[in-house]
Amino acid sequence: MNDGTPVGDMTEQQAKAELARLAELLNRANTAYHQDDSPEIPDADYDAFKIRNAEIEARFPALKRKDSPSDQVGAAPAEGFAKVTHSVRMLSLSNAFDDEDISDFVTSVRKYLGKGTETALVFTAEPKIDGLSLSLRYENGQLVQAATRGDGETGENVTANARTIDDIPQTLDSAPDILEVRGEVYMSHADFEALNARQDEAGQKTFANPRNAAAGSMRQLDPSITRARPLKFFAYAWGESSAPLADTQFGAIDRLKTLGFSTNPLTIRADSPAQMIAHYREIEAQRATLDYDIDGVVYKVDDLGLQARLGFRSTTPRWAIAHKFPAELAWTHLEAIDIQVGRTGALSPVARLTPVTVGGVVVSNATLHNEDYIAGRDASGNEIRGGKDIRVGDWVQVYRAGDVIPKVADVDLSRRPDGTEPYIFPETCPICGSDAVREEGDAVRRCTGGLICAAQAVEKLKHFVSRAAFDIEGLGAKQIEAFYADDQLPVREPADIFTLQARDSQNLTKLANRDGWGETSAGNLFDAIEEKRDIQLARVIFGLGIRHVGEVAAQDLARHFSTWEAMATALDTARPAALAHRAADAAAEAERALAASENRRARISEARKKAEAGCDVPDAATTAWADLIGSDGIGPTMALSLSDAFANPEERAAMDRLLAHLRPVAPEARDLGSPVAGKTVVFTGTLEKMTRAEAKARAESLGAKVSGSVSAKTDLLVAGPGAGSKAKKAADLGIETLDEDGWLALIGAT
DNA sequence: GTGCCTCGAGTTCC
DNA sequence: CTCGAGGCAC
């Protein structure tokens, strides 16, 4: 198609036909690319087609199609599947890599449950299927919806495709009215080989491994294609259920089997770490003879009542763990070491490798962690612990951690070619040339250029538009890079995003008329930006990208302060106390370094001076500082980092410019239905029916805030036997106090 | 002071 | 997904 008539010689009819072909081709390629399936056409061809499309449109503007690919560029991909929000989140599992991790897991389960579980703690053990997870929703026995895992909260609706899989029943007899069955879609080795042979014969692309084949097949927009692919399904879990399936995990799996699902035959019960590990070894030995891929063994607490008590950490259940098989390794040649600069200025070394296949995927880059990992010796010639002395030209061993992230694991010194030099880690930023320094005890070297450094500025902007922050549709990493470098319509700081439209209207060449943009895509972008002027306060705080302040800390801060102004005022007030805190730390540090330092007098006196400066810290500052670091999840490190950011005139001015465009929304209490929502609760004394961690997690899930100490802000004290000073203080302050049973009754868990 | 448990930050491939 | 480090409980 590309070697067709030169655009200049084209008739209108030829142009029209070719635009139609290009639109179909490019839009299909877009879909394939964005759906994580491998791209249908190479990037170079894609770009060439896109350029040709633009050329033809430029010469025949009247022929531009409604679905023109030039309008799609920069915009979000057309949605292939509808989104589905899971009624019960689909979580991932935490991983274990050796036997010790397993006994640790069992110990931690025991510990969390507290007394009374020394005996009779039973686990299930089953192979972990390497496929893609699927949630099947049945209502009154009818399959009504199938959804992929997605990010765990929201997946994609693939019901039509799921209906083509023989292992998935369309109807269930005597099942709960509402039942979500979860399991893994996979492809057997035999079917995979046959499919690839067919694909090859038909001149179609083959799949790298059974999992990609299964994932690719499941994501076909045309269910008839999925039907032709030999997919299978193992059920191993459930989401929402209107009636319990059983009392135990094992019983529930059995019930799923009775309902007509296929369940994995290698599932057993085990009542000790030794038995669990024995089953792991057995499955590992059988691995090569199985007709499907597995990547480990999953253990779950069998008793569903205990599972409920154990509950969840932020992303994983406490009652299950995946014992992974050792990762596949590959040796390859290290061609170069490049340095990347992250949003906090961190310099990260990346290995450029001769491409090699690891676990079914071609890897050409891998992380080298940090300076010490590469280095053999430090400046004074001492060996560095954990350092491998990795040099450009070496043979290195690569693996994919958790079967995803490529890493350099080792170096073969016996195969080192002559004339290699130890790698010298740069002490200046490769992007902006500023000094790159390592703070004491820190593993990473950081560029000190701040926002002067283009790499840091761009990465910060990418963070600002990222999903957990402003999440602006049509303004992803690529567009940020383009806008940052743009002379006519630059975006150099977050506030610039919100002035884009106004500035564009002043420009001679409008965004809509540029290559790769059109009226629709430019309009969509401006709309998407406009939409985010009303935004959760937590997202604003997180989006600023202040070091040590991540998504969770941002939520804590938003809940603590409710408004931007309150937070800014508190930080301003607390500033003298923050400085005093740092000075006190420095003084302590100087004293510790006393013996080692020749300059100790100077250092100590300087530190003393600073500490003295802290003496006239206003009371208000002390109070504001104490309030900040006393609030849940915020410690001195985060508080100092925040304080520094707000006290830095340039950073603060940029924040003010940004906030002028925003209307931050205060966070809501989490569960307004619960009587403890929004309350600050303190637990003290011995809890008999739950452990401390359990009590805290439970209270927080109901929207309460759990604090460690009683203060005027405490709403409720839960006191078990042996409560001491806290109970007394609560009584003095007139704070409501309950015993454990009273608490359980209050939250409705008797 | 020590030892969990989480969170934050950085990273690759598609 | 992993590693390092911050926060907090013991």
C-alpha cells in the first residue's frame, strides 16, 4: 500500500479508496496495540502509514474521514470492551520464593489470629495456573457476566467470549441466587502447539507462549474467533455469593466441582508447613508432565471463618500466599549501561542487552538496581557488599522477577573479555549536568538540579497526569514529553496544563490544525482537562510528587486537613518546628560522628547553633508540628519533606499557580453507615477476641481512624483488661470508653 | 532497640 | 513486582 501512487499524482477516487484502507488498518492496529495484544504491524510501518494518511488528507481535505486515524492519535484508544466494576475486588497474592517464606507465612497467620490456633491450622495447596483470571457472575443460575481482572477494581466485560468456553457452564443447578465464580482461563500445551501450527499455515502471527495465546484469544472483539480457540477454565475461588458455598476452602472448591466447573485435581489439604512444602515439591516434579503451564503453588487458610478474620492488606489477602517456582534464567551480553533520571532525580542504571528470550519474552533492557550493585569496589578500593563488579562487555545472567520485570542477576567473570574497565557511575546528571549526590545511608544517587533538570521536570509532570493523580484522558506520558518540548504551547509545570486551551486560542497555529491532531482530539483533550478542575484533594497532594508522599500518605493528609488552605496554613505555622526538628537530628548526628571527624568542633558548634535556633520556636509551631507527625501514617520524614516543599519559594509559587485553577474536593468519610465512621479510636489493654492488627484493620475498613495515643481528638477508647494510663487519661478527658464486647456490639460484629 | 508491615519509587514489556 | 526505607508495635 505504501509503495502506491505518489500522493501528488493521485486522483480523488484513488485517494478516497486509500484513505479507507489506511483508516481500517491503522484503527485496527491501534486496537491491537492498546489491548495489550502484540501489535499487528511493526512500529516503523505504523508510522509510515500514519504519515501517508496525513499527506493524503492534507492534499484532499474534503475527503477526510469521520473515523480518520489522524484524529485518533493522542486520544484514548477506542474502547473495545465495556468496563465492569467488580462487586468484590479481585486481589493478587503475595509471593514466597523459598521454604522459609512459607514457615514465616504460617507463623504470621498464627500470630495475627492470636491465641487458640496453635493446633488445627489447615491450609489448601493447589497449583497456580499461568493463564488469565476471570470472574463469572451467575444470577439465578444463569451466567450473566464474565469480566477480566483488570486492575482488580475494574475489569473488562468479556461475557460473549466466555460463553464460547466449554469448561464454563451457562447455567447452574441449585446454586446461590447470586454467585461469582473465579478462576483461570488457560490453554493446554497440545492446543497451543496446534493453534500456532494453524496460525503459521494461515500466515498469521504465532503466539510466544500459551498464556499470551489465551490472553490474546480472550480479548478478541469477535467472539467467533474466541470460539475457534481451544480455551479451558479452572475454577478456584469466588467473589460475591448470596449464600455460603461451604465452611472451608476445600469444601467450596468441591462445591464448585459439583456445580459443574472443572477444578484442579492437584488440590489437597495440608496441616503443616512441611506438608505444604512436600506438595510443592511433588507438583514441581510433575510440572514438566502437566499439559498446562503453572508458575507455583498457592496455599490458602482452609477455614473460611478464619479467612474472614484474617482479611486483607492493601492489595493482598492475609490468608493466602503463592509459592513461586524459581524464575527462568538466561545468559546474554551486556552491550552498554545507560543512566535514567527519575522524578525524584534518582539516577538508575539500565542494562542494554543483546536480546535474549527469557520465559517466552524477548528481553533487551534490564535494571541494574543501583550504583553499588554494579560496582566491585568503592573509591578507596574496599569491596562493596553485594557489589558484583559488572562491566560493559560482560556476560550477564538475566531473569524476569515475578515473571515480569527483567533484572540482571549475576555476571560470569570467567567469560570476561580482555580490556574491560570497571563501570564508573556518573557523579553528575547525564541530562542537566548538575551534581548527582548520595545522601548518607542512601542507596541511590540523585541529581540536584531539581526542576532545572529536564528529566526531573518531565517525570514530575508525567506523575502529575498519572492514573492515581490527575488521570487526564488523552494526556499521557508521550503527550507530556511532546508538550514539554513544544515551543508554541509549552507545558513546563502542572499549572500550564490548565492554561493550554486559553494559550492555544491566542496562537496562530491551533493545536487542532497540527499534524497528529484534529478538531476532535484537541477538543477532547481540552474537555478532559476542564473536567479535572474539580478534583479530590488527595489527588492534588499526591500529584505534586513530593518525596515520601505517595498515594496513601496523600489520602491520610487530605482526610486530616480536609482543605488545601488548612494544610498549607498548618505547614507554614509548623515550619520553625520542622527546622528545629532537623537541627536537633543534625546535632545528634554530629555527636555520633564525634570520634571520626576532624572537623568535629566546627560541626558540633554549627549543629548547636542550629539547635539553639530551635529554642525560640513559637508554641503554635510546636503544636502544628506535633499535630502533623502525630497524625496516622505521617512521620517526621514525610513531614519534613512536605515542609521543605511548601517552604521552597519556587515550588510554593508553582503550587499557588496550580491551585488557582482547581476546586479541590474534600474527602468523604469512608463508610457513613457505620456508627464509628469518621471517629478516632484508640485501642488499649489486652484484646481477647481479636489481635491489635485485626482490630485496627476492621475499624479502618468502617471509616474510623485508629490512633496510638489518647488526646483531645480521640472519640472512643476501647479498653481491654490491663488498660493503664490511657484509660485514666480518657476518663480525665471525658472520652467515651468501651470494653471489647461493647466495641464488637457497636460495629455489629457479635 | 528490634522487627514487622506497608508504602513509595523505580522499572520492563506489550 | 521488588527493594529499601518509613512508621509503628512490642
